[in-house]
Amino acid sequence: MSTFAKPENALKRAEELIHVGQKQAALQALHDLITSRRYKSWQKPLEKIMMKYVELCVILRQGRFAKDGLIQYRIVCQQVNVSSLEEVIKHFMQLSNEKAEEARNRAQALEDALDVVDLEADKRPEDLMLSYVRGEKGKERSDREFVTPWFKFLWETYRTVLEILRNNSKLEALYAMTAHKAFQFCKQYKRATEFRRLCEIIRNHLANLNKYRDQRDRPDLTAPETCQLYLDTRVEQLKIATELSLWQEAFRSVEDIHGLMTMVKRTPKPSVLVVYYAKLTEIFWISESHLYHAYAWLKLFNLQKSFNKKLTQKDLQLLASSVLLAALSVKPYDHKYGASHLELENEKDRSLRMANLFNFNFDSKRENREMVSRASLLSELAAKGVISCASQEVKDLYNLMEHEFLPLDLASKVQPLLSKISTIGGKLSAASSVPEIQLSQYQSSLEKLTTLRVLQQASHIFKSMKIDMLSRMIPFFDINAVEKMSVDAVKHNFVAMKVNHLSGAVHFGKMDIESDALGSHLCVFTDSLNKARSLIHPPVHKPSKLGENFSLAGVVEKEHKRLLARKSIIEKRKEDLERQILEKEKVEESKRLSIQKKSADEERERLLKDQRLRQQQRISREIKEKDRLEAEKIINDFKKIIKNGDKIHVEGDMTKQFAMEVVRSQRVKELEEMEKKLQKLAKKMDHLERAKRQEEAPLIEEAFQKRLEEEKILHEQEQLREIELSKQHHTGDLQEKTRLSRLLEHKNAFQERIVQRREAEFSSLRKEREERISQLISSRKRERETVRKLMYYLNMEEQRIQRVREEEEARKREEEERKKREEAEMKLKLDAIAAIQREKEREVEEKKEKERREALLRAADPPDARPAAAIAPPAAPGSNKFVPRHRRGGEGSSQRTAVAPEAADRWDARQEAPHAREVRPLRQDALPLPEADRWSRRPLRQDAPPARQEAPPSRQPDGAPPAGSTTDRWRPGGGSRSSANSSSASSSTGWRKN
């Protein structure tokens, strides 16, 4: 790294190296000087050095060196002389543009040279291989290699300058100018990729500006000039994006403009808003967002009507027609019907986002915003008088579409209006920012709207109609297109209709769509199955078993459970009360702690605030002191530079700004003195030049006359020489003609012979051609005849196959219908047979039940049971007490067959016990073993065989259990025991069994 005592020495060294062809070494020398720590204060020679430095960077296409040097120079002159940096950057961009234009003019195949997708991407190896395989010419290849690098360097120049000037309040105008030049570069050379990157760069610069608010030279967006510069840049970005057809980037530019306005809380000028809404109309039309397109046209109409004083009546009528047609182009139904919750939420967010772009509403609350729709838009047009300003054709179209009910004649009346409207259009005379208006762009949307209106109105008066009739009612589209539009309308619940191609008819009405019916088919099917099951197997209502399952132990157990539950509830309530008390204490403790913490935080905040205030005061004092020292240094340095520096006197407190003003005023004075000297010198030189010209005027005239005579003599000599040469040439030509005249007869004979031979050849060739043409015509006739016969045969065969297929389909349909009828008849027969079978089974069951009951009744009272009963009368099962002898047989045989009471009267067992004792036998072992005694814990004595054990226990006719059955053994105090004198033991045993 070389060092120089003065910057001028480095400049001289660089020029010497340039003269000997070492430009890279000169660039490196200047780069070392600029990046050196020795020269950190701005000097006038540094500007010349930077000019030479950027020239070398452009010549050698060293973008990285240029960026490093400009960053260092910005640091040097940021606080001293920013205009110097501005001049250097302008010179840098000018040189880059000149080199790019020079390369563009030198290239012969500009389109091939610029056929690069990305200027920042390197050349791929496969491209190099293809270029050598194709064998390109050396000049074309050199042009491509020469032009593209210069455009890459120009693009890199714009990026470098934007990066250096970003977020600099003193160079805002230069930043905006650079951005505009970069936009024009992308527009001129159709650089879509570079335009996207440029927009992203500018967007990131603004984001960083908002993110880092403590920068030293940060631009103030609240200032009107700064805000207007940033806004103009975004508007130019929006224009270029629409011209390049980059609609996504155009929409992002619109959002950038809206975000900038939201950030600064300022409404832009009407001229900017006109461009904003005009571009929005194009963007929304391309994106097929017709509702927002119409709303943008309405905003544009209001702006032009309010602020454009030069707007003529014709222009106003054209704008109103565009607004009304755009509103009519919106589909008459929304997409909310049948949409999911997520789709509805997304659509709501999108609508709010679009509404913000239109209204410039800075309110962040959703409930305060207004949603846009087709109905609200049309009502707003009517309220603001837009419809009255439109042309007569557009008004008629609006009335037909929105207010008339003409399902049969609507399309025929709309069609001539559309043909007239499509011819209306043109450029507005008093609004250059508004694009050219062509009403023909709305024709397709209006035809679709007419189709939907015809379908809607036809559904109100027709139940069904033929497809041919519907096609005649809608002449704009064929039936397939109409069917597609009707599917979308049915999907969004605009019209209810079905197209039956089998019958060739269209059915209207509020019928259930198949998708809606399929949604609940499982529920309907389940309900039908449940009804069928209840009809086939009716539910059995079982009698209450409360009497059978009731016992004293169960009552005790239920009461015990109830008490336990009550105890647990009481304990739970106590725990809840204790928990509430604890929670209340915790809340009070937390409140006390929060109050204590809040007071501590307030005290800490106060101390920090005091400390911050003291620190700010200290910093302000240091800044003032530093500013004063810098001002004194500036004044002292300036006194050393100028001649009359001792005459400068500064009174009072001196600041840096005041010192710079003093220095600037002194420099202005010096410049004025220098300008006066130059004017005086120029006047002196003017007088001297005038005197010289007065003296040399006669001498010039004399020299002119002398030169004129010499040239006249020379002209005469040259003319004589030319005449002599012409005579000599003429004599030679005559001699040559005489010599060649002997060959004329031979030439004519040879020519005649050649002509005759060629005529014979021509005639033979023409004859052959005519024969070939006649053969070709006959062969083509035969081929056409063959093809015609073949097509006729194929058509007849296709018709025969179609007839056979139709007959086969008809036969299949008849066969299926016959099978269905047979299956239905068979099902009816089977159902009848099944009913008869069920009736027979029921009768058999009833008969069996009747026989069983009769058998049981006969078994309850057999004829041979009376002698045995006289010897050993049966014991009453309901008693367990001793029966005296005089009462055992007193009632006779009429009480021997007494049975136990019914189950419903078992609570009266104590009252019926005396009657049971009268029929109880003397000995327990004389009775058969009851069914319930099998489970007794103590076996009974059987000293003697039972009287008749083969007889089953009798059952009462009403279904009550016999005496001594299982029911009696669960009665308190009931059941049979082995001995009559053991009443206490038997009683205790009965309770144990329970």
C-alpha cells in the first residue's frame, strides 16, 4: 500500500499509470488513498480524485471497488459537504449510462444480446457449450459478450447507489431520482426480474427506516417534501409494474402506497389518487375481482368530478358509463352460500383488506369498517347520481337488468344495446392519468349477467321448459356454456334448476338438490329402520318387580347409603368453604404484593427517569461543547486557507452551524470577487479579439482574390486536357466496332439455332405436363368416388349399429321392469305366507298354553288324594306354630286343598295365618318336601315316607304360586319347619335365610 503526502500526488500518480496503460494499478492506488485513515476530513482535491476513481471503475467495470469508494467518501463528506457526494454519484451514473448506451448502439443484434433472464446470474456451462456447438460467428458472439456485461454493470450501479443513499435525509431527492432511473431502465429493456428485485430493495429500505428510528440522518416521513418524494417513487413503481404486466408486483405497490399513507397519517394529493385508482381498476379487472374493480371506478369518478375542473360533459358521461357497467359486471350472487367457516373467514379478511385500499381508513377496529357488496354499490351509485350521468344506452341496459321482468325478450332487447355500447370508448381529454376507456371489455360479463337474469326470471314463471327453447332465449352462448353458468348459480343458491338431457328439458323450482338430500340420507334411513323394527317387534312392557325385590334389608341398605351420601356432601361443603377462605386469603395476599410491587416499580421508574434526565443533560452539554470546539476548528482552518483570514471576527456563542454559515459566506464573497475578475478579463479579451479581426479583414479579401485567379487558370487547363482525352477514346471505339462487325452473321445464326431447340423442348415439356395433369385429375376423381362410397357405407353401418343398440337398450329396460314387477309380486306373496305362518304359530302357542293350564288344574285336585288327606292333612305353609289336636281336623276335608294367597296379598299373611293352621298336618315329615326347602340350612326329619310325592304342587288358576312355594320362605315369620314346638328356633332360622 503506497502512501502520499498530499492527495494531489496520488491523482498525478494515477494519471501517469493510465498513460502507460496500467489502469488497474491506478485504480488500486486511488482506492488505497480513499480507504486510508489518513484522509478522514473532506478536502477539495478528494472530489477530483473521486471523479477519476469512478471513471476508472466504470472503464474496468469494477462495481465492488466503486461501492467501497463511495461508502468511504460518504463517511468523509456526510457532515461537511454532501453536495460533493451528490456530484460524484451523478457523474458515476452518467458514465455508466453512457457506456451502456454506447454498447447498445454498437450491437447489431440487440434482442439476442439482451436475451438474458437474470442479469445477476453467471453464464452457465451448458450455455457456453451450446454457443460453441452452434458455431456462432465471431462478431455475434463478441457482441453478446460485450453488451450484456455493460447492462449488468449498469444494473449493479443502480443497486449500489440506492444502497449508499438509503435512509439519508440530505440526499432524498437523489435517491428518488436514482429509483426513477432504475425503473426506466427496467421498462426500456423489459427487465421483469430486475424490476421485482428493485421493488423489494426499496420496500426493505422503507422497512428499515421504520425499524431503526434512532439513526442520525434518518429521513422524517412526516415532512411534506419527504413524504411526497417517497410517494412519487411508489407511484412510478406502480406505473412501470402495470406497463410490464407484472400484476402481482403492481398490487404489492398499491399496498406499499397505502402502507406509506397509513404510516404518515396523511391523505395524498388528488393527482396521485387518480393514478392510484386508475391502476387499481386495471389490476382488479385482470384478477377478475369485478366488485373491487367497480368500486375503484366509483372512487375514480368521484375524484374526477370533484377536483378536475377541466372535465367536459362527454368525459363525465364516459366515466359514469364505465362505473355503471363495471357495477353491472359483478355477479348477482355472493360466494358465501355453501362455503366453509375457514373460507368465510378468509373472504372476510380479504374484503377488509380491499376496503382499506379504497377508503384509506386508518381505524384498526374491524367493527368500525364497512363491507362492500354489489347491492350497496348500486345503491350508492343511485344516491350519488352516477346513473343519471351515464349514457342513454347504459341507462336502458341498467333498467332492463335490474328493474324489468322480461324472461322471454330480455336477451333480444339487451343484444342491440350491447352492440352499441361496445363501440363507445376513447381517451379522456382532460384526464391524462386515466387510461383509455373501452366499454367493449364489459361485453362478455354483461352477456353472462343477462344469461343469469334469464334463468332467474324463467324459474319464477316456468316449472320446466325445453332445452331448445332455452337456447333460443339465450343467443349469446351455446347450451354447454349456459349449463356451466347454471351449475355455478345453483351452487351459490341463486337459482334452482335441473337439466335433464334424456328428456331434453330444464326443470325449475325449489327442489332438493342431490347433494343436499345425500347429506341426511343416513339419518332418514335410520329412522325408517327404527319404525320398521318397532312394528315387527313391539316393545314388551314388563310388570314392576318392586314387590318381588322389596325387603327390609334393602330398605336398611338404601337408608345407610343415603346417610353416607349426606355425610359426604356435608364434608365436601366444609372443604369447599375452607378452600374459598384460603383462596380469598391468597387473593388478598396477591393484591397486597401487587400494590407493594407497583409502588417499588414506580420508585424505580422515578429513579431511572431522574438518572436518564441527568444523563441527557450531561450529553447535551458535551454535544454543545463539542460543537463549539468543532466550530472554532472550522473557523481557524478557514483563516489559514484564505488570504484575509485575520479580518474574520465572531461574537457571542459560536456553534458549528454558525461557523459553517460564516465559512460559506466568505466563500461566496471570494467567488463573487473571482467572478468580477473573470468578467473584467473577458471584456479585455473581447476588445483585443475585435481589434485583431478589424485589421485582418482587408488582408483576407486580397488573398481570396489572388486564389480565385489561380484556380480559374487551373480550371481552363484541366478542361482542354479532358477534351483531348475524349477524342482519343472515341477514335479507339470506332476501330473496335469495325473489327467486330465481321462476326455479326455467325452470331445471328447461332442465336436462331438456340431459340428453335429451346422451343421444341418447351413444347414437349408442356405436352407431358398436360398429360400428367389429366391423369392426376382422373385419379383424384376415382379417389373421391371411392371415399364417398366408403363414407356412405360407414354412415349406414353406424345407423344400423345405433338402431341395434337402441333396440337392445329398450329390451333390457323392459326385462328389468318385468323382473322388478315379478320381485314385487313375489315379495307380496312371501309377506302373505309369512303372516299366515305367524297366525298359525300364534294359534298353536295359545292352544299349548291352554292345555298346559288345564293339566296344571287337573294335577292340583287329583281323585285319589282324599284318603291320604284324611290320614295326614297337609300343613298350612304360611304358619310355623303349634296346632292343637281339637283344631286339626275340625274343618274337614274342605280345608285340605287350601292354597297360599296371591302374591299381591302376601302383606296380609299374618291375618290369614289362622286359616292356614286349620289345614296343617300334625307331623312335618308326612308332607312332601317343598321346592323352597332345598336351600334350607337345616335338613328336615323324614321318619315316614311322604303321602304322595309324585303329585306336583298345585297352581291357582290366576297364576299364583302354590302353598309352600319359594315365595313363602322369604316372608318374615313364614315357611315350614321340622317341629311345631320350636317356634323361637324356627323364627331365628327364617331371619338367617333372609
